[in-house]
Amino acid sequence: MRAGAGGARVLTLGAITSNSQALWYLTRGFGLVALVLLSLTMVMGLLQVVRFAQPGLPRFVIAGLHRNVSLLAMALLAVHILTAVVDSYVPIRLADVFVPFVSRYRPLWLGLGALSVDLLVAVAVTSLVRERLGHRAWRIIHWSAYACWPLAVAHGLGIGTDTGLGWVVFINIGCIAAVVGALSWRLAWGWSTANAARKRIDAA
């Protein structure tokens, strides 16, 4: 009986370890894919102002793609959060996902992730009530969502246990380069072009 109990205990521990490892892979995998999609959303959002200067590309095409990629990023982020909370290897509570810097596990890096999630949720909720909220107020909140990207990057770099792996470094550098490049291009050329195009549209 004792040997059987010991064997059952070893089997249970093995199953827990295996499940925890699977959840860890899911958490990191979905987190990295969500970061890539969030970066793509950032790039499209930063470059979207110059859509007025591209007569061959209808406005609704870019806007629709931007919205759909954003929704997909949030869906993958939800899976990332769920697997992190369910995984018992580290003590991450559901409250830690939304309340910054209260976690017992790496409170700084997890808190940055919580701030990023809060900004995304604010944009999603206000987008649902956009007509009642008003375009100006919605636009201010929507622009604040751009802060969620650097917070998400810092969260992943600080809390990720595989940050030093070559392919993870490649993903992070690629995301940062894409967003910084889009921001630089917009500031250097796209901003003045977009403003001029908006004035022409408003005057029409």
C-alpha cells in the first residue's frame, strides 16, 4: 500500500509538472504572438493617417484590417492571460492581471503588463459606446492606447524566462524596429501629408 501511494504521488507530481510546462509554453507562445499582432496594429495605426494620400487604397480597407488585427490580438492576449492565471507554477491571480503592482510574483514587470491590459480594455469598451461617447473623447482614449505597446514590450522583456533565446530576441527586435520605423516615418513625412489631406477632405 505504501509503495502504491508513493507511486501515485510521483505520478501526480509528474502530471502536474507536465501540465504546468504545457501551460507555460501556451502562455509564452500566445504572449509573443499577441505582441507581434499588437505591433502590427501599432504600425497600421501610425501609418493610417496617410491613407488619404493613397487613392488606390480605399480608407475602409485599412480601417477594417486595423480593427480585425486588433481584435485578434486581444483574443490571443486573453488566452495568454488565462493560461498564466490557471498555471499554478507561479502565483498569478486574476486581480494581478488588472490591478498594477499588487502581485507577489515580479510585481514591477507584471504590473506593467496589467497597465497595458487596462489601456486595451479601455479602448475596447469605449469603442463599443463610441457613438454615445463622442468622437473627440473616444479619439483621446484611443490615442492613449498607443502607450500599451511599450508597456507590453517591457513586460515581456522583464518577465519572460526565454527572453535570451535567439528567436525570441529576433521577434522582439523585429517588433521594436517596425514600430520605431513607422513612428519615425510618420513624424518625418506622414504627419504633414495627412494633415493637408484632412484639410482638403474637410473643405470638400
